Amino acid sequence: MLQYIITSKTRRKILEFFFQRPERSFYLRKIVREINEEVNAVKREVDILSKEKLLLKERRLNKVYFSLNKNYLFYDEFLRMFAKTGFFANSIYKSLPKLGKIKFLAISTKFAKNIPIKEDEVYALFVGIIVIPEVEGIITEAEKNFGRSINYTVMTEEEFIFRKKNNDPFIWRFLKEPKIMLIGTEEELLK
């Protein structure tokens, strides 16, 4: 999908790697191993991204570590883009016919940032006629990559509309926080 927008395959892989681990920093050799590209190509792209200030450089002992600059002008936009190409989103898109008829699928930006949530919060909201065992399978696989439980909720469109109209605090807490739409539009979700 993004290969036509970000034409450098190495740059795209570096960005995907960092935006799937936004809280961590890595040294050059680790990045090279993880994305499986040539060291010179990775060094060139990391230097470009550092010069642009999307990646921050920090020297620790004899290694230079790189991390995402959360104050970068387009940080949120990149976060949203790469959340839509990550493991969870790709698993959803590949399995769409088996998942039923999903009207909306929204994930919290806390999911994209890998931030822990409270017990009464969810990372994902599925609305529609959903095949729950198929969703559970995807969630179980995604949890292995994510490193913790992925709280989610599934409801029919009628239940969602009812709970929204009746000011259900659970639904409105999710709707008011920043989210990334994997299926459907935010305008329709909030209407």
C-alpha cells in the first residue's frame, strides 16, 4: 500500500519498525537485523530521517541510539498510517470475509502507541455482525506481538446506536479519545 507513497523500501521498513515500537530506541545494527536490509542502506535512511528530525539520535557509551521524535510535526499522521499497516490491521484486512459484516472498526491511539489502559477501557471497538471466534483468533495472535492483553468489545450496530443515544459512559469514553479507523469513517461512527 505505502510503496507508492514512500518509495524507498528501506525507509518504509525503518518507519514501520519504529512506529510499531514508538516507545523504544535502537542502535543501527539492531535496526539492520530487524528489518533485514543492507547496513549502508539503513545508515543512509536513518541519517535522512534524523536530519529531518523524525528520528532523534542519542549517544550512549560507544553506540548511537535512534528513537522517534514525538514532537515531530507529522508524528500523529505517521502513527495513524503505520497503525493501518501493522500486524493487527493486516490480519484484519486479510480475514475480512471470515469476520462477518464489520460496519466500524476503530482502535485507540493507545493501542498504536502501545500504552497500557485501565481495566474498563478497550483498545478496539468492533461494530456490525461479527464472527467472534474469528476475531478472537486474530486478537490472540496479535497479543503475542503486542506483549499484553488486547481488550476489545464487539457489538451489533443496533446495540451501538442504542448505547450511544443513551449516553453509555463506556462507549462515550472510547468515542471521545483519539482513535484510528480501520474500517468505516469517524464521522459516521460519531453521527
